[in-house]
Amino acid sequence: MNKVIPQDIQSRYSHNIDPRLLDKINKSKLLYEVLDSDELHSYIVNYINILSSDFIRAGEGRISHWEAGWKEKLEEYKKTLNPSSLIPKYHKKNNIARLNKQIIKTHSKDFDYHLHSFFVDALLLEHIPNYNKVFELGCGTGYHLFRLNEYCPDRMYYGGDWSVSSQNNIEKCVEVLKTNNIKGFNFNYFDPDYSIDVKDSLVYTVASLEQIGDKHNKVLEFLVNKKPGLCIHFEPIHEVLEEENLLDYLTIKYFDKRNYLKNYLTALKALEAEDKIRILDVRRLYYGSKFIEGHTVIIWKPV
């Protein structure tokens, strides 16, 4: 049996991880085992069969789905007042995940969520101290914002989402926690609200741009024009995957079937060629969920 250790996260980054996060990782006891050859074979056969089935595709027509999902999480939180109620269900669906280029079987509660939060926090905690305002676009229940606020409560946090239930969720959590530095606002990737002022702020996304397919021109135009200090994305980026690698190839096919984020890095590189932005980092983290490596990091800023 293997255990997630700080080096699993630290090895993916070039900076030192916050000591408080290192302590949390050490105490987490996230246990897993790597699939043996027979299990991996079965996993791949199942994956190929899944790819031949019909998929629900991401896009503009899915807003009612997300509205209902975040409303359900809000009702759950009202009953429990437990922050874990904010964790989306998709973090709890499978006991198969990815880590260090391997397919693994997990043996700890909420393994996917905790590993995911370690990678997200390890990078964001490096940058949050440099900005007075922090914006998460596509924030869902706001669970990243509330977790980050525990580390850096002296910053203002803003969570934008196209679902009204998201803003209701944040409002209720703020009321329970008795804090006034986390606020929700309505934000639609397909029709950005230019009254939202992100100038000189830190803007980040976590697996939310994935839902817009190749319809990213409007949000990119918004970010370039509004000039945040820094943009950080944890998103599925097919351009960094290697088609000659079987698991990468299957992941790319899965992205296509689900209509996940497409050609976003290509669009950023085109903007860089026009001297409109600077790409500071593109980094594979080599972890993910059952079917995809969904969280490549891109860091960039407007010129």
C-alpha cells in the first residue's frame, strides 16, 4: 500500500510548498495502490467501451444541470453546516484515479478531493500573498475560496459562477462563518459582465473552463481587456498530451466526447504572438480522475 507524501506534490512545482500545507499532506493518510497488469488491462478495455457510448456534452445548454447541482449542495449544507457538504459529488464518484503517470486504486475517504486540493493549494498559496483581491471564475459552491481563506484570511475573495445557486451558496456560508471577505457574483463565460473589475487581481479557474469547449473567445477577450495581475488555470489541456501514449490518447478522445475545453492553449499562444499576453508557465501535474488527466496548469498575464 502506498501513501501520498509531500514529494508527490512538491515534485510537480518549482517553488517550496507552504509549510502549513506540507503538514496537512503529512497528516492526510491518503492510501492507494497502483493497478497491476491485469487490472490495468481491464481498466483500458472498460475505457474503450465507455468511449463508444453516448455522452452528455458540456456547453451552454448545461446551465440548468449546474443550477440544480449547486442548489442540492446548498440544501445539504443548510442541514449539516459542515464545509465538507460543499464538495461536489464528482469528487466522490470513483475509487480509481491517476497519480505520477499511473492508474491507481484509492483506499481513503474523499481521496480525489484531498489530492486535488493539495495540488491547487500548493500553487495558489504561492501567489495569493501578492494580491489583495482573488477571483475564482466558475467557482461552483465556492469550496476552494473557503478553504484558501483559512490560509490567507486577510485577502478579499470573489467567486463568480453562472449559477444563481452558487451565489446563494456563498451567501449562506459567509453567514455561517461570520466573515465579510468572501463574496459571490454572477459570471457567465459565454457572456462576461464587464462591470466586474479584476484589474491587478489574481484570477484563477479550476476545472470550470473545461465546460465551455472551444467557446473561449469571449472570456479570453474579457481577461485581456480587464487586465488582471495574473491568471492561473487548472484545466484539461489536450495540447500538452501525447497521442502516441495510450492513456493520453484515450484522455484526448474522452475530452472530445464530453466537449471539454479545446484549443485554449493554442488561443493563448496566438495572443502571446500578438504581444497581448505573456505565458509564464505551462505544467502537467500528472494527476487526475478515473478517465482524464484534467488539471494542467497554465499561468499567464496580460501585457
